[in-house]
Amino acid sequence: MSVRLHPHAQARLIERGATEAEVIATVESGTPFAAQFGRTGFRRNFSFNAEWRGTVYTMKKVEVIAVKENEDWLVITVIVKYF
């Protein structure tokens, strides 16, 4: 199984503060959930302990929305929540 990123997802990585490694780890070992339009979501928490846009957070949750293509996953978008 491989994980590929759609150009939209790649752009969201930068603006939302996730790394490609975090996205791949989320798909490979995160908690799956049903998403809209028959897609699959995955979520996983990561230790952060850093500043994001002027506020220090200890954790961040990466949520990935993906679609299965044969044996691979195509990541459509990435959502990051800091807490």
C-alpha cells in the first residue's frame, strides 16, 4: 500500500502545519472514520509542544480525507487542529 497526495492536499500541508510524514503515518496507523461522498477519513494525535501562529500547543490532531485507488490511498485534503 502506498499513500499519494493530491496537489490540493500538498498545498494544505504547508498552510495548516502538517508534514508529509505525519499524513502518511495518519493513513497507515490512524483511526479510520466514514467521510462524505464515500471517502475515508483517518485521524491521529501527535505531540507538538511548539508555537503555531503565536500560541504554544502541546498536541495536534491530523485528519486526512482519502479515497482508495486499487491498493493505494489518494489523500484529498488534510485538516490540522491544535490543542
